[in-house]
Amino acid sequence: MKRAFATLVALLLVGSAAWAGEMTPSSKEQPGPPAMAPAQPAAPMATDVQGKIKTLDGSGKRVTLEDGTTLTIPDSLRAARGSLRKGAMVKATYEEKGGDKVVTSIEVVPQEKKPKS
């Protein structure tokens, strides 16, 4: 009787192990870490610059400051172009786009008047 019981227990263990093996997904089917979304391109980084206008092209689309920085002023900032003059001190924010420094905002900074001596 003991031998029959031992055989029955052994068969149950072998059967349950086989059944458990069928229920476990293979390594191909096992879920891994979640797929990572592709990295988003970084937003253009805005840079501030301040300086005196050295040259201004005829169309008013390009301004070169005394330090050699050339700024491109887009059509969307047309109103700002009217106040830009050679020698004016400006403060601008720009983003690098296609190798150009494209202005996102620009303002003429009032220069302090030196008292006459």
C-alpha cells in the first residue's frame, strides 16, 4: 500500500511539473521591460545677446553686432526693424536654426547720456 501511495504521489508531482511547464511562457513570450519611446528632439535653446549694431543690411533682415554676432530677423518681427539703427544698443534673444541665429525677440536699449563736461 505504501508503495502504491508513493507511486501515486510521484506521478502527481511529475504531472503537475509538466503542466506548470506548459503554462509558463517561453523566454520569447515573456514580457520584458516596456519599450522605450524614441527620444524627442531637444527644443531649440534660446540664447540672449546684447551689443551695439555695427551693420544693418538694406532689407533689415540681418544685423551684425560689434562683437561679430550676426542676427537674422524674421518677418514676424517686422515692427522691431523700424527702430534698428547703426550704433543702437540692442538686447536680443535668438535660437540657432539651420546655422543662423534667428531672433525671437529684440529691443533697443536706451543708452545713458554722458553729461557734458
